[in-house]
Amino acid sequence: MHRRHFLHYLAVVTASGVMPQAAIAADDLYDIGRFGNARVLHLTDTHAQLNPVYFREPSVNIGVGAMRGQPPHLVGRALLDHFGIKPGSRGAHAFTFLDFAEAAQRYGRMGGFAHLKTLIDRLRNAAGTGNSVLLDGGDLWQGSGLAQAMAGADMVEAANLLGIDAQTGHWEFTYGEKLLRQNLASFKGEFLAQNVFLTEEAAFNDAPAFDRASGRVFKPATIKEVGGHRIGIIGQAMPYVPIAHPKRFTPDWTFGIHDAELQKLVDGLRAQDKVDAVLLLSHNGMDVDLKLASRVTGIDVILGGHTHDGVPQPTLVAGPTGKTLVTNAGSSGKFLAVLDLDLGKGAMKDTRYHLLPVYANLIKPDRDMQVLIDRLRAPHAAKFGEKLATASQLLYRRGNFTGPIDQVICDALRRELNAQIALSPGFRWGTTLMPEQPITMEDLLSETAITYPEVYVQDMTGSQIKDIMEDVADNLFNQDPYYQQGGDMVRVGGMDHTCAPNEATGKRISDMTLESGRSIEADKSYRVAGWASVNPQDGKPVSEVVAGYLRREKTISIKRPNRVTLKGVAGNPGAAEEG
């Protein structure tokens, strides 16, 4: 992209925060016009949310080191100022947490596959036959009670109707190889993952692989003819699957970033296959993608996911011999990214990028998709519709340190399992519940539906608890992005603490105290409850435990929030006051 084109691009954000003012009618957010000769549509991290949802963006998303104050580590007013988005606008609601409850009432739910289908069809029709491609960045099959009940098969049907041409993966791998391959056999698009290889033992035993010579388990890349030009698309699955999840789901496979192998693929697409553009469909997380773009040459655009960051504009990264645009398209079906390319022979001449908020009340749902959703849900409707309790306050998850939904889960674990302390994983998926909204079983499953949901109770010393928290903090705040696995801090119930994100490994967590104010002692044992352990457990699914708590409580409010004191982050634009 030429500098003058990129400067023009930076100037096109308006009050909506997503598109040039000249390109839209006052009543049509999605009339973005035509540009170039190839259109790429990108979804990521929908987490199986077939119906429209509320999803609050974080008020704390701290960047450390070189990432301090850089996208995606901007929240609230700092994000609005950086991207030139008008406070109080639709864009402000889509991209920030500001005045969330009030704005959500005004603008309504977002996403939903029936609404996405209508919008995607419109944008593809506008581009013309053969001039577009639809890509999914992974975390498509997990995150709802329905996906859990159908092992992701519901989302494969929805993906086929939506018209997804290619996808990569992350939580898809947690169904295990048999179910993964079963679903992929039904998927009409291509599953791409250049960074998944057979272990030495699996290769020796002739385990299934796309390419035995290299040991690659899946097809690494594809070439799509779009608008009369050849676009090379490489898949990059989540690099840390066997670390972040139980190894038993993928015992024969190794993951990783694999810069050198990626460079070979890019070079081959350029030199041998003579493509006109190279895209990386990534589930690395945005910080990892930014570093990768500075190390691997020849990638025109990285279409990023995993960290759930809705970033209105791409970041231009200078690499070894060129420049790469790095994007991240949010989560939960809230956004649809539109990358319009002006392609020439062997080169991308110019681009336009829009990250479109998907407002359900502005888009007529597609009839066929809605029929499919209703059919898939019908056998489970009674179970999902059970009202467990009522939310008396806004309940959300997303944020570096804590969220009211996780506090409810921790309160339930402590109460139901008679524990002093509770730990809940810092997942970034999970929908938001409005004040006075009934909490249904379906809502609860949208926060807990995984393939290893069992609870545990065990004695841990204060030293062991601190080690766990330090390990998660290092994953989140290591200044080298290649050591970040994504996700947020482990949520803690029954214990307060201080966190200093800028400190060195092993020195970020301090001042650990019980609710009584008594300090946690390193060599003293405490009864700790939790769930989603990477080690096998024999407890009940966490949804059953929390459901029992909700049924008894009836009305849910956070009686005593877990207190996390932040140290050394004053003035960091990734940390804002609640609002």
C-alpha cells in the first residue's frame, strides 16, 4: 500500500467509526460502495452465537512494553480519540464499554447468523459474481449450549449456509480428532492450518496427515480466484492448543507459530504460484500478529482473531522487506470485516477496510438461516429456556482482571463446594446479561460450555496459588508477544490481590489476602475450588453447580466483588474507569 493511500485510508473514519461519510446514506450503515476488484469478508471468534447478543467490550485491556497505548490496548475514551469515533455514536457503543447498559437499550442486540447472512449476501452481491470470498478465523464451533450438545455440528451447518469458503481453528480442536474430522467432512469450505504437525511418534505410526513428507496435518494454504486475480490464503491455527487445553484432545499433533515454515509458504505462493496477494487467516491474537508481521515478509494482510479485539482500522507494520496490514475483527458475531482489494499483476495496489458493527435491528434476518437455527434449537428449547434467576445488575465477562459473570461463578463454586477460594479461567467468550434480564440455562451455558467443564476441589498452599496466578499473569503481560497465549487473568473469588503488569516474571502478584483481611501464607493450605482444569477431573460440570446456586439465589447481584489493585498502570490508556 502506498503511503498516500494509507494516509487517505486513515482519514475516512467518521462519527460511526467504520466508514467514509461520503459512502453512506444517513439511514444505511452498510452502504459502503465498491472499491477495487476483489472483496474479502472476514468473521472470527463468533463462539457459536447463532442468535443476536449483547457483548460488552473491556474497560481494562492493558498493553505493556512497546504495546503500551497501541491498538488493541486502548479502551473507552482513549480508543474513541485514537480512531476518531464520536462519543455516544453507534460506533462508540460497538467498540467500547462506555455507558454500555444505556447504549445497549438504545441500539439493541448485535450479530446473529440470520442477520449476518443477509449482510454477507448483500455485500457479496454488491461485489459481483466471483469477486468475493468469505473467511472465518476460528472459534466458530464452541461457546453455546447448542454447540456443546451437537459437538459443533450445528455450526458446520450454519457455516455452510452462510457460505464460508475457508476457516482455521482453535476451540474446534477441543472436540478431539475424531469429532473434528467428522465435522470437517461435512464442511463445504476448506480448513487451513499451516502450523499443525504430527508428533514424531504419530508420524512413525502413519497417523493421518494432509502431507506426510512435511508432517502437516491439515492443508496449509489455498489459492482463490477472486475478481480475476489469484489470492493466496494461509491458515494459522491457535499456536498453543496443547498448552492452553488438555493435551489429550490432540495427542498426535504439535502446534506453534512456525515463522520459518510460514515464510517458505509465502515465498512459494509468490514465486511458484504467482499469486497477486497473500493473506494470513490467523488465530494468533493481535499482539502475536503484529510481531509476526515484522518478521515474515510478503504477507499483504493478516486477518486476525483469538484475542477478541474489535479494532476499527488496520495497523500498518514494517517487515523485513515490505509492509503488512494487521487487522482484528472482534467476537461474538458483533462485527463483519470487509477488505476491498485493488489487485494488479502480482501485487496489491491499494485497499479499503471496514469493520462493520452488525446491529440486529438494522438488518432483516435471512429466512433460510432463521429456519435452520430454529430447527437446530427445537430439541433443546425446553432445557435452554429454563429461567434460573434474574440479574439485578449488568453481568459481563470481558476484561483483563475480573468480570461480574466470573464473580457469580466463583461465588457459586465457593458456596456449593464449601471452598475458601475459587478460581475461574479468564476466558474472553461469553455473552453479556442486562440488568433485570432473566438468566436462563442457555445464558449460563454461553459462559461455561466446553468439553472439559468438570469442577474440582483441592487443598493448595498459598505458594501454589501465587504460582498459578504468576503463570497466568506472565501469559497475559509478557513483553514478548510470542509468549502470550491469549485470554485474561484467572478470576479469583474469596481473595484480594495486587497485580503489577509491568513487573518481571514471578514478581507481578502480591498482597494476597482472604476476605477477612488475613494475609495468604505461603506454606499454609487453603481449600480451593475451580473448573476447566487441563488435568482430568471427576467433578460435576460447572454449569450444574452454578445452576443450583442460581436457582436458590433467585436474584443475582455481586455482594462482595473480588478486589484487584493495579500497580504501575497510572495513565495507561488500556485501563479506564468503569462506565
